[in-house]
Amino acid sequence: MLQPNTKSKRQREKYDVVSNLIVAFFAILNLFPLYWLFTSSMKNSSDVVKMPPDWWPKTFTLSNYFEVFESQPALRWTFNSLYVAGLSTVLLVITSSMAAYAFSKLQFKGKNLIFVLLISSLMVPKEVMIVPLFRIAQDLGLVNDLHGMIWPNVATAFGVFLLKGFFDSAPDALREAARIDGAGEVRTFLQIMLPIVKPGIGALFILNFVQVWNDYLWQLVIGQDREMKTLMVGIATLMQDLNPNFAYKMAGATVAAIPMLIIFVLFQQYFTRGISIGAVKE
């Protein structure tokens, strides 16, 4: 007769096998569009739409990628996207970390009311603010300028809300010890508090970088010239083209997806730690 511990252990093992199979199934299901995108970009156009489909290219070709970069200013679009998303995210991390630290650790009049009003702005869709934002950008001469795409993304309530939770989890004893040792507020913030919230900064960096990279509407409105388009907007124009070469369009979409994959691989450790720490309250 099996012991209760042995029986429960076997039940857990069966449960783990089933759960792992379910997770593997959904992982494959989610990765399949990416697989199809990559493989289709290296096929001939006729092979992309043939029935039954070729699940693996019979002949690999990179001509579609060469055509994208030769017929379109894809390198310029890529630089524009990296510049806009990178600089916006760096500035957002700076402003959000300072504001979150102030709301979490400093005491000033009206702090709670200001924080509630700030978080309330999350309920306002960005599309509602497109017209007034465009008028402001127009008055400041930022239309058809990359900086016009950057400044509206520099300060967001979401970044403050996310990092405030991490600063709240940092013990106040560290801040008091730093003050006893003669450290000022700026030094305490930079050398004591910021290293503690690195996982949150990593998670915010990835989330905001992806959001700005995919911010199609605002970048479409501001970047009116062909050279001022970002990669997402430029690739979208390829999808609207009457060119029937679907493999060429797949190559363009792949070029837009690759930087996101690289960013996630580089920052996945911080992203995973940030999400797990933010989900567990000690």
C-alpha cells in the first residue's frame, strides 16, 4: 500500500506533466505567428500564398530584405525608431524614478491628493489628447521633428505608479542610516534607493520602450515627411502598398520585430524580476 506522501508526490508529478504540456502548447501557439513571419520573409512571394502551404521554405532567399533596404529608407526609419524609443524611455525612467521616490519617501502638503490626480490620468485615452498635443507641438515647431515624438512620452503616470511600489518596499531604515552617515537626499536617492529598484526600472524600460516603439498614431501625425517616419509607420506604408510581393512585406515586418526581440532578450532578467517582485508583497 502506498504511503500518503508517495501518493501525493505522484499526483503532483502528474499535475506537473499536464501543466507543462499545456504551457508548451500555448507557447507554441503564440510563437507560431513569429515563426511564420520569419520563414515567409525568406520565401519567394508565390510560395507565401500557395495552398497547401510550405511549412518550411524549400529555397531560402534574402532578396526580400535587400529590396526593403534598397527601395525604402529602412535604415533611417530604424534609426528614428531607436532614437525616439531609446531617448523617450531613458528620460521617462529619470522623471518617473524621481517622482516615485518623492511620492514614496518624502513628506509634503497635498501629496496624496496629487498622487490620486496623477493616477486618475491613466483613465484618459491618449487618442483623446491627440488634437491638443498636436496643437502644442505645432506651436513649438516640433511637427515633422523627432523630438515632437519624444516629449509627450517623457512623463507618464504609469511609470510613477510602477516605481512607487518598488520604493515603498524599500525599508526606511536604509534612508535613515544614510542620513545619519551624512548623505544628502540626492546621494541617498542615487546610491541607496536606485540600486534597490533596479528590477522595477528594468521592467519599466522594456514596457515603455515597446509602447513607444509601437506608438503608431502619434508618430504618424508628427512624422509627415518620408525621412521622418519611424520604422513602424514606414513598414505600415509597405503593407498598404499595392505591391503583391507578400514576402517583401513579411521581410519589412520582420525588420520591425527584430529590435523588440533583442531588447527583450537583453532586459528579460530585469523584466522577470520586476514583474515577480511587483506581484508579491512581503
